[in-house]
Amino acid sequence: AFYITGLISNTFSISTLSLFLSLPVLFSCLTLLVYVPLAKELLKEEHEYLLAVLIFAVLPTTYLWSIMGAGLTRGLGFIFALLTITTGWKTYKTGKSRYAILCALMGSLSIVSHPTKTWFAVISIGFFFLLKGRNKRSVIHSVLIVFLVVIFTSPWWATVIHHHGIQ
């Protein structure tokens, strides 16, 4: 999130402070757009997913934590966590490897954006595995997701371990 902020600031000559104040609000709004396809995937009846989206939109915890304090990183991490959950569901539902690769990519972006938001995605995908993924193909996809997340995030965690140690 900080790199994105710096890139936008340098490219468009917008003050970093203005971006620190406005991007969390933008990220909070984007979470709603990212949540809609997930709700449609999980709830097939139109009235059900519309109600889920409405509840998601008005719950204070949905937007409050993405705006205050570390909202810049937390908001982006939440967006990527929701995308991880959506692609995780599609991985187990369809059995297609492309969704597993996308899930690993979104999960990796969630980790490097805001690591604690990733737990939300991991727990959700664990439930999805129990619901839809108890077969050989899903186990292979799960291993692929974990392997790719380790590979994709290795530059980040290797740098952190190098500079700060394992603790």
C-alpha cells in the first residue's frame, strides 16, 4: 500500500498526506465491489446475496477498520483477502488450476499488504475445503496454493528475516 501510494504521489504530483487520507476510504469502497461477486457465488438467490451485500455495506466493522489507523494497509489487505476467498471457493467448486494460481496470487498480495487480514482468508478457505474440497484434486490444489504463496511471498519474508532475524 505504501508503494502504491508513493507511485501515485510521484506520478500524479498528489501530496502523500492527501493520499493517506483518501486511499483508505477508496479501499473501503472497493471492498464492497469485491464482496459482491463473492456473495453471488455463495448465495444463489438474488434476494439472499443482495441482503448479504446490504448487511456487509452497513456493518461498521466492514468499513471502520479499513479507514482508521492503519487503514491504508488494512484496506488493501482486506480487498486481497476477499479476492483470495473468492478464488479459493472457485478452486474447490470448479476444480480448475487457474483459480488455485489466482488464489495463491491474491493470498500472497494479502500477506504482503496486511498479514493479519490473511487469517480471515485462510480460515474461510479451510471451511470451503471441508464443504467442497474433500477430494484428491482439491488436496493437490491446496498444496499448490500453499507452495505458490511461499514462493510468491519469499522476497518479502526473506528480506524481513535477513534484516530482523527469525523472531
